Amino acid sequence: MNNDAGKKAVAPYARVSTLDQSCDIQLEDLRRYAAGFARSCEYVEVGVGGAQRHRPQLDQLMNDRFARSVKHLMDSLEDFRALGGWMLPSLI
């Protein structure tokens, strides 16, 4: 039997705007956080500005179903809020 059954998965996303920057520091923290999850799949973009409407890795992450339902989305937003530093408005 799989001991990971029922555990959440995580998809860390890191991005830097220019080719001379590195995602390494972001990824260190994200990987440390992801270690507590059953599965993870990283999405990393280098040289992609935040103002760009289309970011290939972020688009792929969102295509891979960030939230499977409204309840899942709400739970995820609450998880983000609990991590601290997130300025999310109350949704309830």
C-alpha cells in the first residue's frame, strides 16, 4: 500500500526576470517547504519578466489544474495566508 495516499502535492514556481539572475535562493526555500509533501513538480522560469502576460511555466502550472474546485481554491488561498507575508483579501 502506498503511504503517500491522501497526502497533498505541491508545485513550486520560481521566476527571475533576467538571464543573469538565478532562482537558486527561491528554490532552496521552496524545496525545503516541498519536502513535507508526497509529491512535487517544479516550475522554473529564467529571463521572464513579471509584467509579461504569458509565462510558459506559470501557464503550464495553471493548465495542470491549480485548483480542482472552488473549495480547493479556497483551501489553497487559506494555506497561502497561513504561510504569512501574503496580502490576500478575506474571501469569506
